[in-house]
Amino acid sequence: MSVIVQLVVSGALMGMVYALIAYGFQLTYSTSKSINFGQGELVMLSAFVSLSLINTGLPYWLVVPGGLLFGVLLGLFVERAAVRLALEQKGEGWILLTVIFGLLGFSAAENIWGRDDRPFPTPVPSDPMHFFGIGITPLEISVAIGVLAVMGMVELFKRKTLLGKAFEAVSADRDAAGLMGVSATRIIMLSYGLSGLVAAMAGILVAPITTVGPTMASALILKAFSVAVVAGLDSGFGVVVVGLFLGALESLASFYIGSGWREAPGLILLIMALALRPNGVFGKASIRKV
Amino acid sequence: MKNTLLASLLCIAATQVYAGDTLKIAITGPFSGGSAPMGTSMRDGAKLAIAEINAAGGVSVGKTKMKIEVVERDDEGKNDRGALIAQELASMDDLSGVIGTVNTGVVLAGDKHLQEKGITRIITPAAGSASMTQWVNKADKPGAKDLSIFRFAAHDGIQAAMVVEDAIKRKFTKVALLHDSTNYGVSGRDDLLDQIKKQGDKLEVVATEKFNIGDKDMTAQLLSAKAKGAQAILIWGIGPELAAVANGMAKNGLKVPLIGGWTLSMSNFIDNAGSNGNGTLMPQTFIEEPITPRVKSFIESYHKAYGVTRIPSPVSAAQGYDAVLIFAAAVTQAQSTDTHKIKDALEDLKAPVKGVIATWKQPFSKWDPANVQTHEAFRREQAVMGMVSDGRVVFADSADRARLVKSMK
């Protein structure tokens, strides 16, 4: 029994990271119906910048806001450089442009920091603690807390502040919000900034576990994308549920079916979700009037 | 304008004259990515030997002394890059030999191009058995008649034998096999299974689990081993994932020894595993301890030349160093920079070569497609068990130290 619990716990903790990255996809999709396909590079670049900040001798509590600020700026840059023009022209150019931005970020990281995987120092200890026979490290707990904290804060902001209400309004109906005097362009900018913040947080949280390297996010990002699609691209906290589920499922599959089959259940889940609930398990079916 | 043109013409002429007096060797390997500690250490060890030879005037060929010129290529540990590099090297007319490469998959992808042209090639430190066994006689197809590929590394056959031997010596009966999904990991698993059978089936394999490059969460694999009562984990993989396994073992309370291929001595395993890596056992051909004056001077010059206090992969560095010395000895014996003549000399090296791993007496012999050992330099006696202890690899068994000192004589 404890084996199953351990598998579920370990897998679910990785699932939390998928959920956080998936949440970054949601933020921009809800306002602009566009997605940054270079989100993984955002995660990786923010982790690298944070690592460089640590290496300058900055204390950890200053490194985190520094890394997050970098993420926000990068998010804003992507919006300005790759998304805004395409959206103004009502085109799909952002797909290619964000992909290109990602490739650019990848090459930049290879040239600036090299291709090696480097350890990411953290004040949170990684010695395991044991509860009822389940091994869990404080590092993993910090990941869970960090994920929920950052998502909680963004959701709170969306629900409680005036700017957040504007955010929700644009998500609900961009044109109507525009007629009410809400600038959709500004809100989309904001959503990309927030998406960058979330990506940076994911990078900082996951780096001590995955180590920092140009390819650190490439495996994560595909799973995060699956989570976002399965949960629904406007599902809010739905990504957490799906993320936890997918993480645990991977871990269980790898134990019971065989370690070669780790990825299979997630992909089957993705196909099933697309076939049965195209808007996602937690997504709202959109009504389009023509 | 005229002057510049003249100057550049002179330059070209000068380099051409220079090129005629040099011995051109290519060094290839992953100088970036997860295998980089092995690749860069091998390269730096080899370049240390080259610098020493050049400082002494060069390799003597006839009455002249030839300086060694190096062509470096980073294959990034990627099979396709390796194939491209091998094609490029095979098309160079004045190349005397190729030394290097870490990843077995890269060797498999590239070596056929070098073999076609008969370019002398010393594989080091890639240990996967398949790099050499691809050339031997098979049931359906005869092996290479004349092989220009040599190996200078303790191949996985030797290593797997030592790992299994060690597990039996420690009185284990149930073990779990973990391996990565690359050519290296899969062929390592097969070698282990083969050796377990050969050594009398004293070990029961309770679980065989694999993981992918980049995996960080090994919980499922380790719990499977734990649930089935494994007393030791025998493992074949490279640094970052090995570290994830060691850390996962600590997390899941799996307190059994981790024994595996020599990659467990890579710096990116030792650093990322930290204290969880202590006690890990692996075969080594070189331990970074100044056991003889020759070894001491090698370690010190490496540290000084590259500004480190620890060689990232001591085995790779020492093998790179000795491989160059052996290659240079073959050039001297062949009295030629012609790669085919160097190959013949390597197959029958007369003078012993004083390396830092051993004193090499006839490391290779005439290629026999029925016996892969003819082009394998290492035997069981050149390898020892190493153990990770507080960030370094030390002798697991102190008797081995005395044995190695003796073999250096």
C-alpha cells in the first residue's frame, strides 16, 4: 500500500510543475486566444538568469524576485515582438513567431551558458523526511507550496482587483470589454507578463530537481501542454487536478506496466480528451454565433 | 593592397610548409552536454600528452622531429553529429589518426566511414561492447578482414564481469538492473545478464527497469526494486540520470549499494548526487591518487594546465593521455605519418610505452575477426574497483593500489 502512496505522491509532485507551466499557457489563451510556443524556453531562460544571480552572490530571497522580474520582462517582450502584430492583423503569425522566439532563446542559452546541465543551489534541504513510510523531501514540498502560492495569487488578483476584473472581462468577450472602455491590448500585455512570471516561478522551483540546462524544459513543456489541453485552456484550477492526475498516472504506469511505458497513459489520456471533450475536462463549451 | 596580397600568399606558403612537417591527429568527443565531463577530460588529457611531446621537439620520424597538430570536433554525444564528423575526417587526406569519442552510439554511427578509408582510429573512452563487436564474425556475415579501429578503454564486458563479481563477493543474491534507454545502457544490461549467467547464476535479477535521458523522477523504478527485495542495484547509464537514481534511493529509503559502469565516476554524477553518492562502486582504469611519481606528475600537470583541483573524469583523462603516447610510439616505429603504416605498427608495437595507467607492452595484435581481444588494449588486470567518497573516487580495495604500482614498473 505504501508503495502506491509513494508513487502517487512523487508523481503528483512532478504533476504540480506540469500544472504551473500549463497555467502559463492558459493565462495568455484566455485573453488573446494565443499561446506562447516558446514557453519552455521562458522557463529555462529564467532558471539560467536566476542561477547567474545566485552566482553573483545575491541571497536567495533576492534571487527569486530577480528571476521573476526577468520572466515578466521576457513575457512582455514576447508579446510585443511576436504576438501583438499578428493579433492586430487577426492572423495566426504568432504561432510561427513564438516558435522562432523559442529557438532563439534556446540558441542564446547555449551560447551564453553552454550546453551543460548545472546544479541549482537552494536553501531548501533535499534530505528526505519520512511520514508513515512515505519519503518526501522538503524541496518537493517547496515546489508544491510555490506552485499553489503563485497560482493562488494570480487568481486572487484576477478576482479581487479592478485590473483583474478587466482581465476577466477581456477573457469573457474581448469586443464587449473594448466597448466598455477596457483596452484589450493592455490586458493581453498583462496576461503575457503574468504568463512570464508563472514560467519563471516554474523554472526556479523545478531547477533544483532537474538541474539547469538548455534542454531542461523540453520534456516538461510537452506534458504541460497535454495538461493544459486535457484540462481545457480556460479551466483555471482545473490544470492542478489534471496535472496531479497525470503525474501520478505516469508514476503508477511506470511501476505496474514497466518503465518503458511511462509516457503512454498520458498520451492516451490526451487523445481521449480531445475525442470526448474537445474543450477539455474542465473547459467551458464555447457557443459561437455566426 | 599588393603588400597584403603578398603577405597572405606568403602565409599560405608558410602554413603549407608547416603542414608537411606535422603529424595531424583528430580528437573527437562530446565537449558539451551530459557526457561532457568524459569528453573534455579525454581531450585535455590527450592534449597534455601532445603538449609534452611537442615541447620535447615532437615525434621522431626518420631524422626529423614532427610536431603534432590537433583537429578537434565536438560531437555533442549525438549519433548524427558523430556520423557527419566521421565523414569529414575520412575525407581529409593528411590525417594520421583519430582518437576519442565517449558515446557508444556515436562510435556505431561514425566508425564505418573511417574503416572504409582505413584510417587508424583509437576509441577512448567509449566502453560499450558493440563498438568493437560490430566488426567480428557473425553467423550471418563475416567480420572485417582488416580493421583500422582499436579500442583503448576497459570495455563493458570487463566492467560487467567486475560488477557482477563484486556483487557476488558481497554475498548478494537478489539484484535489480537499472539502465538507460541508449545503446550504451541497453548493451550494458545485456553484458550484465550475460555475466550473471557466466558466473554461475548466483544472482537473481528481481527487476529490470529502464529510464530515459533527462528523467529526474526514478521513484517508480526504485520502488519496484525495493518491493522485490533487491539487495543491490546494478546500473548502466550516464552522470545526470545516475545522480537522479542515487538521490531517489535516499528519498525512498532504499539503502543498498549502487554498483555500475565506470560512468559512476563522472563529476556530474558525483556533484549532483552529493552525499547520496557515497559508497557507490564502479570499475576504474585510473584513480586520481599519486601512487607513483609518473602518475603524480600527470595529475599535477593536469590540475595546473586546466586550473582544476579535481579531474572531471580521471579515467578519461588518463586514457586520452596514454592513447596519445601509444599512438606516437606507433608513428615512431612506422617511421611514417601514413595512417595505414601506423595501423600496422600499432598491431605490433615493439617498445613498451610508459603510460600513467600501466606500462603498455604490445597492447594490440594483428586483427582477427574471430577474436575481438586483438584490438582491445585493456584486460581485467588493468581495471580496479573504485568507490565514491566525499566527492572523489578512491580505491575500493587497497590491495589494488599495490597491484597497480607493480604494473607500472
